[in-house]
Amino acid sequence: MAEERVEPRLAAILCADVVGYSRLMGADEEKTLAVLKAHRRQLIDPLIGQHRGRIYAMTVCCYARRHCQERAAG
């Protein structure tokens, strides 16, 4: 029986804070989210690709989640 080789994989957790996030979201939510996504695509995604990684899950802080829910509720 052939022996299967298992490649070890590492996991990393990244937590980032954005200075002025609440102020930016209050001023222009769509623009703020677009800029943050663009920064991630330009800075983080290439590094993930270089290391054959992947983003498993993304979350937002409790304030942002609550803010979005309140806006959706009207």
C-alpha cells in the first residue's frame, strides 16, 4: 500500500483595527467599505496567495454588525 504524504498547514488569525472607523462609516458607509476591501485586495490577498493560503471567514466588529442591522430595520 502506497504511503500518502500529508503536507502540514499552518493557520494564522489576523485582527485589524481601523482608526476612525465609526467616523468614516458615519460619513460614507459605502465608500468606507469599498476602500477597506480595496486595501485588502491590494495588500493582504497577494500575501495569502504567495503562501497558498485562503481566507476562511471574515467578521465585523459587534458595533458595525449592530449598526448595519439597525440601518436595515429602518
